[in-house]
Amino acid sequence: MSNLSVRELPVLQPEETVAPCCPPLTERPLSAEEAERTAVMFKALGDPVRLRLFSLIASHEGGEACVCDISDVGVSQPTVSHHLKKLREAGLLTSERRATWVYYKVAPEVVAAMSALLDLRH
Amino acid sequence: MSNLSVRELPVLQPEETVAPCCPPLTERPLSAEEAERTAVMFKALGDPVRLRLFSLIASHEGGEACVCDISDVGVSQPTVSHHLKKLREAGLLTSERRATWVYYKVAPEVVAAMSALLDLRH
DNA sequence: CGTCAATATTGACATCCGTCGAGGCAGGCG
DNA sequence: CGCCTGCCTCGACGGATGTCAATATTGACG
């Protein structure tokens, strides 16, 4: 954990964790394990500050933004950093360092999978 | 709060609270108030037990189920009741008493609004 | 090398939240 | 009426979570 460069922040492979998780929730009940993994994604968006940060990034030019672009959400800088980490760990964001700045962008496949999960057309 | 029959459980009107909330998260940043209201919905699905209960109801015949149909998720009956209440308060479920049983069904408009929120096609 | 700016981490604290057992209420049935 | 079944509410407890100040880290620039 300590010998990893920040240039490639360590995130579990999105494909393996959350992306093609489950069929729409109408198709069949989720297993306990599926529910456990899926809940992490919804929980990540279940906080007002994180939801604002996510929408700030998603609506930003190119679907990415550096932390300095989105830090004005009414909480301290460490708290912003904490929330961005949560969103990244949930697989919803990826990050990349460029010079002094760290850029976050949305992980489209993961977000699309969440959206598909809520597709109620049987 | 005490003079209300259980037959019509008191839920805030979905139309007023969450249903037509916001455009896709890519369109513009959420305001603090929008984020506050929207986070309630995502938080409701951000728990494994609630996610299983929701999928059990959504995948059940007719998109509805009575509590006795879905109580086998590994927690006590009061806890099931607590989670169903959370989902109902978030606007994701509605409930109705029929004889001895209480039936829960998904609120399609609200769930569709959540799905649309995550639609990343700009 | 020293400094500065941007971001992350640590540690502490208060609050929130999931869980359970106990008990309450409503409706069906004898 | 009295009892049983299905579900909800209450109160308590422990663990998770959001927040901040302080500090660390990283990279750019003299």
C-alpha cells in the first residue's frame, strides 16, 4: 500500500467489481453478495456532498475536473478529499495526477450499470 | 401522527419530493437542496438489506409483495419493517394494507427518475 | 536545496444508523 | 370476548460515518 505511486491510484478493476454486476432489479432478487457489492455504489451517491461533487465532475467539460475546480461545496478540503476517495473506491470515479493537480473523471460503464439496474421495463 | 389509520400509510407526495427532481447529472451541477433531496433516494438503496428487499419486491409478481413474502433476508422482523419504512419514506415504495397483510410495491416514476439521473449520454 | 501550492492522510470527535428484544395494535376467527 | 397472526413502534446499544485541524506528501519553481 505504501510503495504505490500516486500517479496510478490503486482502484480495484471496475470490470471485476461492479460494472457488469447484475440484471435489472425487476428480473430476479439480488443475492446477499450481489447486494453487498451493489450497495457500495448507491451508498457512495447517498451523501449530499458526494452527489454534488459527482455532478460537478460529470457536468464539467470533458467529464473530468481537477479538485480545485470543485472544492467549493461548503466543507473543508480534507473532507472533499475524503469524499472523492469514497467515490473512487466505489468505482464511480477514476483519478489521475497531472503536475500539481489531480483530475477526477466519471467511470461511464459503472454509472451505466447502476442506471440499468434501475430500469423497470420488464 | 397517532390518529392516522394504517390503511393509508402517510407518505410525502412523491410528486412533490423526489419524482421530477433533476436533469441528468451530466447536464449541470446539483444545487445543495437538490443534492440533499436526491441523496435520500440513493442512500435508501445504499444498504444491502434494503437493496435485497427492494429487488425482492420489484421482481415479485405484479411488482408488489407482502412483508411475509420477503422477510427472509437474515435480519429480524422489526429490522425488516424499519428498512421498508426507509424505502417508503424515500419515495421508492408505496404500501397498502389488505386484511392482515401489508403489501409493498415499487414507485415506478421515482425509480425511473433515479435511472434518468444516471444517464450519461450528454 | 528551500519554499510554496495542491492534495492526501491521520486522529479525534460527535452524530447517525443498523440491529435487536420487548411490547403494541389491528384484523380474522373461534 | 379472547386468542392468534402479521406487522409496526419503542428504546437501547455498538459500530459506522461525516467533519475538522494538524500534518504529510507530491511536484513545480527559484
